[in-house]
Amino acid sequence: MRLLFLTPQRPFPPRQGTALRNWGLIQHLAARGHEVWLLSFDPHPDHPPAPALRAACREIHLFPTPRRTTRQRLRTLMSSPLPDMAWRLWDTRFLEALRAWVRANTFDVVQVEGIELARYMLHAQADAPRTRWVFDDHNCEYVLQQRAFFTDVRSPRRWHAALYSFIQWQRLRAFEQQAMQRAALTVCVSAEDEAALRRIAPCAPLLMIPNGIAVADYAHFGSSHSEEEAYTLVFTGKMDFRPNVDAALWFAAHIWPRVKAAQPRARWWIVGQSPSPRLDPLRADPSIVITGAVEDVRPFIARAAVYVAPLRVGGGTRFKLLEAMAMRKAIVSTSLGCEGFAVRSGEALIVADTPHDFAQAILALFDDVPRRRALGERAFQFVAAHYDWAHLVPRLEAAYFSLCRAHPDADHC
């Protein structure tokens, strides 16, 4: 099949969740013999694509990532019924390029990666009436904002953020519903997201393809089990992403002091690009390291005794947990942090939702190396069996073929 992917950023090298998903799908669909074309954004579009991306894609067109001033953002927040995310990557040049490509070429499927790009589907569908448009909804976005509202409204200092989330929750619900109703198929990443999306568009076709991982890419990153690693915690993610910022601040305020008091040798690494200024006060603590952007998170995860996921906001299935599982790490997570994974506490990870329970779980794992290794091994077996791209991509491919069979006038299928 001839497939066109619209992605919010250059998918390779994959350094954050969205790119990890985009690259996993593109790489494995190309490996299965499909012709992949790519329209994407990048801060440096003139930089040549990496050989791996060039090998996977027949055609690549990169546009500069749009920049929005605070004034522009406030204007659309006040004047537009669309959610903020629908404006985040809006560029009429990108739209015209998309229209030109779908007019000049027959694509079997155009896959829209994430809600930031769904607006392009709504504007360009008429230019390709025989093409199937697939909307890959990386998170159930209206639920994410709903949860952010209920988290922030508890604190008067966060009421401005709560107001923003309340407005976005309502706008996203309508916009997400419209995107689902217009797409030939909506892909979601967890059973929880699937249930939430069915509530707003019960008749829209839905397919659950969770976030995946190429498990073999993590196998050679071992751990030396050094004295330093025995008391090291790691949390990874894009550190200007609101759920990750909330998680780090909650952990720092309510869990980390308990861990340090019981184990003064403990160290905590926060690894990920674009750290929010809200994290700056944590830098005063010498036991906390905030790395900023790194070329590869795997060496940092490898040094951890315990991987922590203290998330209180968000949705979907999280790449951070997939990576930690693939590297055989003991994991302590909130219930929301591991939402979407069919695991019970004590099997492939430990679930703890209060500061006391979270800290106690970490301290117990510090003192019990055999249990850490057993948890890590069970986590690895779980991710290898259920979340390797080699198992997931054929399900998406089968859905493509089913869409094509439903449209017998297609040229390629």
C-alpha cells in the first residue's frame, strides 16, 4: 500500500513518546513492504533526514515548526471555538503541501498522528475522496484536560491552570468527536481511552493499538549493579509536558523527603528535554539531577535501581514504562501512571498511590536486590509478549486492508 503519514515532529531519531510511536509504525510498515511518504514539522527542516528515516520513506517533506507568540495564543484562546491544540501546529503552507500531494498521488491511507494535526484532515479530505483517513489519537485529549482540571482546582495557586483546562476540556471534547466522526478509523492506545472515546462518538470505528517498543533495541543495555546504582531512582519524559511536571513536583514535595530521610545515599535523576522553569527549585537539592535533553535515555535507565512513575494526570499507555520494562527495571508507579497496562501490583511492577506507600515501596526495593531483579524480569516478559511492534503493526496493517476492501474502487488495494 501507499501510505502518507502526517507527524507533529521528525520521527527519527525518536527521543520522546510521540516520535517513538511514529517511528515504530513507520519503520515496521516500511519493513513489511509498504511505501511510506512523510509530511512533518521540524525546528531545523533543512537538516538532512537520517539514513534510517530516508531508507524507510519514499518521500519526505519537512516544514519549520510553527512558532506562536503569547499574543497570538491569547487571541485564539479568546476568539476561536477550537482547542489550543488545534492551533499549535497550524500552518497554511503545510496544508497546501498536503493538498498538493493527495491531489497528485493516490494514497491508500493517510494517517494523521495526533490531535494537533487533525485539523489538516478536516480541511484536506475533500481533495482525496477515495483515500482512507486514519486518525491516531495518541491520548484521549479531552479526558487528559478533564483530569488536569480536577487536579489543579484543588490548589488556589493553580486556579488559572484549572480554568484553562476546563475550557480546553469542553473544546477538545467537541473537536475530538468531530475528528473521529470524519475519520474512516480512529486508533487509540488503551482500553481506557477506547471507552472514553466511545462515550463521545459511539458510532465511529475504533481500533486499539497500544504504544509499542522494539524490545531488541534495549537488550544490550545492561546494569552493572554498582553501589551507586543500588540507591538511584530515574524518571524520564519530556519535562515541559504538564503531566510530567506535575509528577516530578509531587514526588519532590511528598515522596522524595521520605526516601532521603530513610536512605541518605539515594539519588534521583530526572531525564528529559525542555525542563520546565517550575522544576528549577529542585536544582538546589544536590541529590536530584535534572539532565535536560540527552541523546539516549537508555544509559540513564540502565543505572537505576528503581524506575519511578509518580503520574497523577494523563492517559494512554506510556512509553516510559515500556522502556523501563524492556530494560528489566523494577518499577513503582501510581495507578494512573500504569493505566492501560493489564498488570497487577507485585507482578510486573508495584502500584502505590499515597506518598507513604510510594516511598515504602522504593525503600523496600532498595534493600531487596533479588526482588528487584524478579520484578524486572517479569516486566520484561510482559512487554516482550504484548508490546513489541512486531506483534502490534500487523494488526494495524490488517485494519488498512479491511478499509481498502470496503472501498473497491481504490487503485492499489
